[in-house]
Amino acid sequence: MPTPYRRARTGPLWPLGVLLGVFAMVDVLLPAMVRGAPWPVGEFLIGVTMGLVFAQAGLLTLWAVFGPHPLALRWTTTVGAAEFLLGAFLAGSLLVMEGRLSWEDFVIPPLVLPLLFLVLQAPLGLFRAVTGWRIAVEGREDVSGGARQFRIVDLFTVTLIVAVTLGLAQWAVSLGEPDPEGLAEVWLVAPIYFAILAAANGLLALPCFWAVFAARDKPEAVVILLPYYLLLAVGWFVLLAVLTGGSMPAEVIGPTVVFGVVYLAVLAGGLSLIRACGYVLLRPRRRAAG
């Protein structure tokens, strides 16, 4: 029996293109808005910026992991979208900085982005491997147990993706830090930051993904999500207090709250739009006992 991947079909994608265009326009304007705002407003806009950036990363990584297309196509399209949004943000930064940015500022981030994007997918990919969850167009997919199959072509694709992303990241690091001792320090510290970002992306994105696509009772899902994210915020404040020796700056609270509100609104809205385009969550059927 052919695997469901070969029979996958896609639903309408133009609403997602519109969403990507809106994100790009906002990303172009954000640097100027943050730089030109007085501090109380700037504090608010910092939270908005971080919420938008993390929500965009969450949407792209969720689509890259759970989307209906073959792995290679999901990866190339989502990385291309991420580079497009990064380019929009860099363009807005260039307008604000009035040419004071160096060429490294425009070369190094795009080279590092694929590796960061791959790292952010790690917890989501592990979740898909364990559960077999994936997104498909309603009524156009075979939901047999083949959803968990990992084909040889997927292994080659993953190997190629890892090799390319590591090569680009190594090139970026060599451009920014030619000193051999500095390079060694970067490769030692970077995995720690990447691991923190990957864990944060998984903890933030997966519950919202479950609420939009998997939860049968949406009001009950909201009741579960709100205290969950509140608990994450409390954990973040406690961590900051520990790292700062018990004297967490009070100005961190406002941007964190704004970040959470913006993140949830954008991520839940984007996922709801995907679902409105006809995409549903598929789970592999369990074999009958005996």
C-alpha cells in the first residue's frame, strides 16, 4: 500500500501567502517603531517585537515539522519564508541605522538562520516521531499507519540538511570571528543558547498547536492553556531572579506580559487560519488488538 506521503495534496495556500506578506510589512516597520518610541512605549514595543518574532518562528517550525508536503519541500519553503522575513527585518534596520550597519550584519544572520531553524524544530520533530501527528487536507489523505514511516529518502534529506546548515553556520562564524580561540568559544557556547531556544519553542508552540488542531473542546483547551502559560511566565521570572541574584528588574515584567499576549494571539490566529484553509490533524490508527 502506498504511504500517505505519496498521496498528500495541499489545500489553498494564498491565505498563508497573505499572512507572510503582513508579517514582512510589520517586520520592516518594527525597528523604526522601537527606536523612535519613548521609553514607556518602547518597552511595550520590545514585548511586541519579541512576541511577533517568536510567533513567526513557531508558525514556520510547526509547518515545517507537521506540514503535508514531503520533507525536502517543507524544509526549503519554510527556510525560504524565514529568510524572507529576516530580510524584511534587516531592511527595516538598515533604514533606521542610516547605513551604519556593516556587511557582516547582512551576511552572517542569513547564514546562521538555517541552523537555528533546524534546532528550533528538534523538540517538535521528536514529538511528531513519537505521536505520528501531521497536518493534511481534510478528506484527501489516507490515515493508515504509514504516517510514522521514515523512508530512506528522508534519512538522506535530513543528512543533507544537517550538513548544509552546519557548513553555512561554520562559514558565518569564521566571517564574524576569525580568531581560532574565539571560534572555539563560539562553538562551545552556541549549543547552550540553541538548546534554550529549542526548548522554549517547543514549550510555547506545541500546547497552542494542540489547542487549535487536537483539542475537541475549545473552551476547555483555553482553560488549560491560560494557567499553563501563566506557569511558564512565573518560571521565567523565577529564572531571571536566580540569574540576577534575586534582584530581577521590574521593567522586565511589562515586556514579558506583552510578549505572551502577542505571541498567543499571533500563533493561535495563524494556526486557526491554516485550519480554516481546510487542514486538519491526522493521527496514525492503532492496530486492533489480536
